[in-house]
Amino acid sequence: MNEIGFEAGIVLGVLIGEDSLCVCESEISYAGLSRIEVIEARLLLALVQRLKARLERLGTERVRMKPERILITGDLRILVRSRNNMEIHLQPLPKALFLLYLRHPEGLAFKELPSHMDELIRLYGKISPRTDREAVEGTVRKMLEPGKNTLSVNCSRLAASLQRYFEDPVLQDYLIKGEQGESRQIALDRSYVEWE
């Protein structure tokens, strides 16, 4: 494209506001341009207008995206209702943490988890392929040992697994999140969770 900047006397009228992009053809001056330059300028304007429309559509779609309803079955499978009850497959420890946090919408700090150890052991025991009760308890106790990184590692594994099923920004509703030392929680509105 030839010089169609200020030297050519074109003002494209592209105004970037806080929330919108406005392109006004009435603010464009084609004076002193060749026929080809005018066509090029109009093509550029059309491209910017299409981009603006696409950005607006994307913004609207993101606003409309809602979490998907999930069903927790009696045997603790996690099914996505809107996807023909597609099962979400998670590793046993991250899954047990996920279910524990779903049961506690108020949130739990990592340091509070030892007081919920029995509940966590029950969940993990139903999910884990291990049948030895001592092995199940030992695994949960090891995960909750102070000073270890095991809880964070399992939250990261959970996040990585959930990424296969949900896209941002919806994914954020399903993650265990919170500041270190503070209460952590899953932001998902519990009206989207059904327990069998």
C-alpha cells in the first residue's frame, strides 16, 4: 500500500476508547489520493470494521459463557450433563481434593485440611484402586504433611486435567484457587453441581 498516512492527507478516524474501537468513514479524507490509494484506504477501513465486529462478538460470547452442570454419581464419577454425561477422568488424589472442595463452598485453607482428613480418606478410599485401608490413609496423611509441596502438586495436576475438559474463562470456575496461607475454594456456583 502507498503512503496513506498523514503525508497523503488521510485521517482514518480510528479512535480507541476505553471500551470500544470506532472507525468513522466520515472522518476520512480521500483528497489528493489516486484511485488505487482510495480503494486501498477503503479496504483497510473495511478490514478494521470487520475486526471491530469480531472483537465485539468475542466479548459477547465470553460474557455469555457459563459453567457446565456436573453430576457427581454415587460411586464418585464426575459427569458433564450438557455433554451427554461425558465423564471427567482425574487421578485419584486430585479427584479426592476436587470433591472435598466441592463439598465445602466456603473454602478451606491447606492448614485446615488435617481436620477434614476422615472425609478426605473416605473420598480417596472410594476412588483409589487401593483396597488396603492403611495404604489409603498413609497416602492421604503423606499428602497433608506440613512443609511438603504435595497439596500444591495435586492442585496443579487437577488444573492440568480439567484443562482437557473446559476452556478459559469457564475453567477458572472449577479450579481450587486462593492465596498461600489463605482459604482456597472452587468458585463454581454449587447450583451447577448435582450429587447423586
